[in-house]
Amino acid sequence: MIIAIATILITRLYLELTNYPQVGGKTLHIAHALYGGALMMLALLLGWMFLGFGMRAVAVVVGGIGFGLFLDEVGKFVTKDNDYFYGPSSEIMYVLVVIVLVGNRIVRDSRRPSREETLANAAHIAAQGVAHGLPEHRRAWALRMVDRAEAEGAEPDTVAGLRLLLDNCRPAGARLYALQQFAPRLVPKFFKSARWVPLVAWAMTIVAFVGVVFGIVELVLGDFHVDSEDTNIDIDRMGIASGILFASSCATFALALPSVIRLRNKKLWPLRTLRIAALIFTLLNALVDFAQEGFAALVNVAIGLFTLAVLSYRINVRAAEIAEENASHGDVLSMPK
């Protein structure tokens, strides 16, 4: 999905800079949705025909680019006159991306994998290792799955066989994993400072409070108009867009206010609740922004994503600190008296 979103943005930027060229001459127009469909099909073929995590990564990249090119022309598919510049097309793209991401998260979090599914995942990694070797981090990951399945009562012979298979896979490089580990180091320390947390948290809380106030004013004084020589006041009734913004502000303020007050608390719940509030605020507000502003809404989405990134990073840091404190506390308790 990240690759698809980047493809849409790059495609729109390229077409804007090149004045929207067309491929096909005077009689034909080969839309880039066709290239997108071809790339998605190629991604399926790669996944079906080849083994290994590296080829899976290639399929993800190819399929993501194809899906981005296909989705970018959604305006042509939903209008009679094949209007690429159809206003709500950006909102349609946004809604579809959100549905896919939220659906993926629901499926992953709705229940833990059973012991059989856990063993199947470990066996899939082992099969990739037999074909192309196994990086150490993936070997360790698979062995942890086997340990968990064994603790949940998996068949002993299957567990033993999988351990033997994983141990006998030859080592392999892990360039993609090394890149994933290296990339966060490129983020300047300035953005990793704990001072960002209260700043973004209070800013979100205040903006949400303002949204609640304006929503209440619309509900109470809707369709109120004053037009005089000195004063001109127009307060419209609450519509669908303003209703979504009001609901978003209410939910965000209800979650953010108690959390931001307890930020000095070293527990994780204030940060996690703030992250939920930021997610609600970003997703719902962007729904209205894309409908009203088109791709200009990306500015507000970027601000929301920055807030989510700050909170997520601080959650990881605090979780590590709590784990370290618990481990040291356990060591103290286990020392002989």
C-alpha cells in the first residue's frame, strides 16, 4: 500500500510537470491503468512461479506499482465522460486505501494464529530457507514460532522435524533487513526528542476542542444569518461533512484530554490512547479534506502522520524502558540474600 500511494503521487506529479502526455498517437490512448493491470498480473505470476523471500519482496514492489497506476485512473472508471480529473477521485482512493489497511489490521488482530497456523508459518519460512538459504533473523523468528506452538501442545514429531529443518538451512544475507534496521538512524535526533510528545498532544487536543465548540455552535445556532451594515454573520446547518468533523473532534477530545493530562505518568496507556485519538482525528478529518480539497488534503494527512510517528516512537521507547526496569527488578529479586 505504501508503494501504491507513492506511485499515485509520483504519477500525478510527473503528469503535471509534463503537461499530461498521451501514449498511443492520434487515434489510440493507452491509459496507464493498463500498465497497472499488467504489473499486478506480473506480481501474481512471480508469486506463483518462484520461491523465496527476495522474490516475494519483488512481487510486492511490482504489485504495489501496478495497483497505484490502476487506482490513479479511478476517475475514468466512475464517470461517463472518462474524467481523469474527477474531483472525488482522490477521496475514492483514500477510502479504498483506508479500507484495505483497516481490514488488514482487523484480520491480524482479531485473534492469534492457532498452533497449526503458527507451525505452517514456520514451515513456510523453512521452505524458503531450503530453496535460498535463511537469514539469521528469520531463522530466529521461525524458531520462536515453533517454541510457541510446542508450548501450546503441537505434535512433538512435527516440532522436532521443523527445528531440524530450520537448523540445517544454510545461512543467507539479509540486505533488506539491514536496510530496515539502518533507515531509522537517518531520522535526525531532533525529531526523536521527547519534547515533541506534549507539543503534538496538546496541539491535537486544542484543535479538537475548537472543533467541538464550532460543532456545538452549528447544532444550536444552525441556519442563523445576520446581515447589517456593521455585522455579517452566517452559521449554516450541520451537514454531512461538518457532522463528520464534529464527531471526529468529540471522539478525539474525549480520548486526548485525560491522556495529555497524565502524560507525566510513566505508564504506556496515555501514549497509546493519544495514538488512538490521533488515528481517529487523521482518518476522519482526511475523509472530509479529500472530498473538499482533493490532493491538497495531503498536507493535513502529513501532519497527522507526523503526530502518529512521534507517538509511536515514544511508545516503543517507553515500552523498552519498562521492560528493562522489569528485568532489572527481577534480577534484584532473584539475588541470594
